[in-house]
Amino acid sequence: SVSVRAATSPARPPPTTATSVMAVAGSATVKNGQGLVDGVPRGCMETTEGFASLCCLDCDTTHDPETVGRCPDCGGPLDPTYDVESGTITKDTFGVGDGMTAFADALPFPAERLVTAGEGGTPLVEAPGLAEELGVETVYVKDEGRNTTGAFLDRGMALAVTAAREHGATDVALPSMGNSGQAAAAYAARAGLDPHSFVPSRTPFANKAMVHVHGGGFCRRRGGA
């Protein structure tokens, strides 16, 4: 998959976000306080200094970074907030490095905890013919097909599966049209979790096959999204 961006100057890599990290962790089967994950107690996610809190997008309440799933007050989605005044997120270090670890300052957990398969860092390819057709100076095509499972979803899934593992999850489950299902299967396998995807019956065979290739299971539902 690719995304297209018109620009009048060389484009910079887009920032990553951890907005949906807790959602997948919250939908997983979580067992707190049972054993260790690489030396860290299960159900106790180690967070970074810059990760200040989770803010509900519906009721605007603020919650501890350890909150799992949705807002405990209203059930709304939770969005991470960062303390940019703490000095932990600086222009000198942000975006420096390879893949997702280049944005370590804005990850909700230490970069060394990240369940990664080399996602991110996809190239921007200049497309002069398209720029001429659109009447702009420069167009760059972000080649997201270079990600691990061939989709931009690998970035978010790396974060989500990491959060699930750090919170002591044993399984991850999600609805999917196919691409996110195979990403979940790939990253869950890397984290030692069991993935479960719920896909519509019209999902292409190739997508369903790739879920199986990565070791995941799926439940086919009638209809489509």
C-alpha cells in the first residue's frame, strides 16, 4: 500500500502515534500479577518519563497511563498525552534512528520493550510525473508496502501488541478486513501471544491465508464492513 503526499520541499517522515495502543490491550485476555515478562511483572507496563497520562476523547477526564482499555468513567476512547516540557522529547533525538525506535521519546514504553519486526522507516519515493500532472513542485509516494506484512498497520500493531504483552495478555482479538488480521497474527506470534481475527465473509482469500501463514486463527462472519 502507498500514500501520496504533495510537497514544495523535501518531506519529513510522519510522526508515529500511540493513540490506539491501549485498545487492543484492553480487548485481550489479561491476567495481572502472574509471572514475569523479560523481568518485568505481568500486568505492570513500564512506561516512559514523557508519557504523562491518558485523556478520554469523550468526557475529557485524565487517567493513569496504566489504565487498560477504554475510559473507566464513560467508556470512551483514550488518547495518550506527553509531557513535552519534561525535556524527554527533544528535536535533537526525535526521529533519529531506524524504524519505530526513531520515535522512542514518544513511545508509551521503553523502546527496548517494543515487539518489532522491522516495521517503519519506509521510503519516500519522488514521483515527478505525478507532480507534473497535479501541477505541484514535488510529489513523494510513501511506499508502505515495505512494512513487514505489507501495510502501514504494522506500526500500530507493533505498539498494540507490545502494550498487550506488557499488561500480561495471553491473547489478542480484533475485527479485520484482512490486513490488520495478518499484522496482528505476525506480531502476536513474535510476542508469544495467541491472535484471533474476526473477518467478513467477503475478505479475499489471500488475506485470510496470510493470517494462517503467520500462525493466527480467524472466525468468518457473514457480510462485510
